[in-house]
Amino acid sequence: MTAQILLSLSILVGLHELGHLVAAKAFGMRVEQYSIGFPPKIYGVKYGETEYSIGAIPLGGYVKISGMIDESFDTNHLKEEPKDYEFRSKPAWQRLIVMMGGITVNVFLGIFISIGIVWYYGDTFISKEDANKYGIVALEIGRELGFETGDKIVKINGEDYQSFGDIQSPNVLLSNGGYYTVERDGQLVNIPIPIDFIEKLSDRKAAQQFIEIRYPWRIASIPEDSDALTSGLRPGDKIIEMAGESTLYRDQFESIKDQHVGEDVPVVVERAGDLFNLTVKINEEGTIGFYTEAIIDFSHKNYSFFESVPEGTGRAFMAVWVNIKALGKIFRGEVSASKSISGPIGIAQIFGGTWDWARFWSITGLLSMVLAFMNFLPIPALDGGHVMFLSYEIISGRKPSDKFLEGAQKIGVVFLLALMAFIIFNDIFKLEAIKGLFGG
């Protein structure tokens, strides 16, 4: 988990700062330092006029360009006349390109990764038709919303959809006035999506209590020392009835099994087209002693390279659009910032404890687009703050005073430090809450 997030952040931050560095050097600006991570410095090497270093705090990075008012607050150069290699001596349009360099690299990286994932892996999904073959299982949160087990979701926001994953996509959950249309007992019923529903699903435990696909099942394997073998069960068996009730679907089996913990229960088993009557023991832990597998048809779609370009690009920018919608809901007070925003700890949990390259690159591509978007916000000390002031200079023909820029930079740094502290402590609070739910 830690190695994954460190590698991902190193790639994202390293390339972001490289975008600034390359643009600055292209316009003849002197770059004094390029760092991945914040001080204290772990390692550094000087090549030409630039020191390349690695910092101990892996939460960002920076490029120090001569003659620029940045987070280092080094203003000694302001007492002297601008030198031709300094940032401040260059035309505003060149300075604007330098400040946009990191954002531009992150956008192209996010698009490149997204295209690569689509081209290499394609899509594996459960189609709308297969998801609706037996309907859905409404769990606790789903029932609160208005779903019932057996419902078939036919439309989302009045539109057709392609896969079961579309039902819980952030774009759908963030929509205003959103709703699901389900077929229930031959009738169509609309189920509204509350404006704060995504906040409820941001809790991992709650997200697991929304809805599931209803599916038939069978026994996948049985341990050699299991009582299930002595009861007569075999891998591949389908338990279609238990205690006189249907267990064709997995949710039916789990519900009935939980009602007979510690009992010997009669079951009807289908094996190679034949039916057998057996008696199985449900132990005190509520298990019989076998592993199950779902009988679900998965669809797969491959993309040619030329097909993956528009598809991957669209998915990359959809991540930005989702973030815009999410921020809008936070600012309007429709969802809680503390529940919606995650920092390094939350991101590390998304990567998971096992290394999966598909997941790693998917998350890294998403984070690259999010990093580009967040850096573009017009907040002093972020790239977007510099872009805002430079755009003003280009349009008005008047450059803000150095004293004003220095003050704005200080305010921006204080704001970002406070925001970072909030995010980290919020991550810790949510982590402790999860530990409490699951017993540590």
C-alpha cells in the first residue's frame, strides 16, 4: 500500500515539476532546484545550474526558478535589477506557459494512462441485460432509498445505460434531480437519488449495503476435512432448496442459512441434472464448510488503438467533470467536506494492500487529472494562482506589484497548510472510525 502511493506520487509530482522545469529552461530561465518531496533533503545532485533532489516529505515537490516569488519567500532578488535569466524579466506570456507547464503535463499523462488502460485491458463488465436477468438484491441502504429485491433497473436519469457499474458511477450519484427507473411487478417505478446520497456511499461499510446483482450460484470447492463432504455435497453442486424453501439465488441461501445456525437442515441438491436429498450441518459460526462461486455472465469489450484514443480521453476528462460537480456540492453545503475529501491515507487505502498494475495505473491516471484540476484552481501559491495574476497582467497590461504578489503568496501558503492539516487529520479520524466499526 505505502509503496504504491509513494511510486504514484513520485511519478505525478516528478512529471508535474518537470513540466515547469522544461518550459522554464526553454525560455532561458535559470532553474536553481528541482525536488520531488519537501525538505529535509534526503539526496541531491547538481547538474549544470540545477540541483536535483529528493525530499523526506513525499507530499509534493517544487521547482525553484530564479527571480520568481514562490513558497520559499526568497525576495532578496527583488532589491536588484532583473537579470535576463530571471523569471520576472521574461514576457508575461512566457511566464504563463511556464506556470501552465505542470498542469499540462498532468493532463497529458492522465489522458495517456487512460488511453493505455482502455487499449491494453479493454472493458470487463456485467451488461445491463445480465444484471437485470434476475433483478437486484436490495440491501439496507438500498431499501432505505426505495429499492426492493427483485427490482430491475431499466433506466438511470431517464436514459439507457450499458453496465451494472453505471448504477453507482460518481457522475450519476452527483447528479441533481437524479433518479433510477425500475421495473417492479410489471410496473415502472422512479426512485429519486437524494442530493447527499454520494456522501452516504463514501463510507465503505455503507457502500457495501446498497444493492447487489441477484445471481444463481454453486459450490466451487470443499476442503478435505469439511463436514460438507461427509454430508454428501460435492464441488459443482447447486443447493436449490433448504428447509423447504428456495435457495436458487445466493441471497436466498444466505438468508435461510442464517435462520438455522447450529441445526441439521434438509437440502435439495442439483448435480449434473439430477436431484438429491441430503442433510447438512450448519455450524455455530453459520457456515456449512464450502466455498461458492457466482453464476454470472461477464461481457468483455476490446478497443483498437484508434478506438481507445477518444474513449480514454473522454474518461480522463470525466474525472475532472466529476470533481467539478463534487466541489459544487461541497460549496453548496449539499455534502460534507469531511466525508467527501481524502488525503494521502485515504488514497493509500484506495490502492489496497495487494499490488495490481491495472488498479495502480487506473488510480494514478485519475490522480493525474485531479492534480491538474486542483492545481488550476485560482488559489495563490498554486499554479492556478500564478495563472490568475499573469492572465490579469496580459489582459490589463499592468503587472501586480511584487509586494502584492508576496502577500498573496503568503496567504495562499497559510491556506494550503491549513487545508493539508485538515485533510490529514480528517483521514486519521475516518481511519479510526473504520477501525472502531470493524473492531480494530
